[in-house]
Amino acid sequence: KVLRHVPGINMVYFSDQDVVRHDLVGRIVKAYDQYHERKLAGETAETNAASKEHVAKG
């Protein structure tokens, strides 16, 4: 977030399939992917619950 507006700096996102040097590095990348998927799923569930609560209070 901090560097996204600095000219000449780009973000590159790797998956566990991009990492071939060491198995441990691949597992770390995969763990971060799973963490972000769970976080996104949790945020979606919270949003859905809040929407249902708002509708119920009507």
C-alpha cells in the first residue's frame, strides 16, 4: 500500500507454483495464499451477517 504510487515500483504476486528454488519457500507462499483466502471468506461472512441483521432490524 505504501509504495503503490511510487513510479518505477510494481507489485508482482507469486503463487506456490512460481517458487521452484526451495520447497520451504513454496510452502510459505502457499500458507500466505491460504491465510488470505480464509481472511477474505471471513470478511464475506461478516458482511453477510451484518446485512441480515440490518434487514431483520428493518
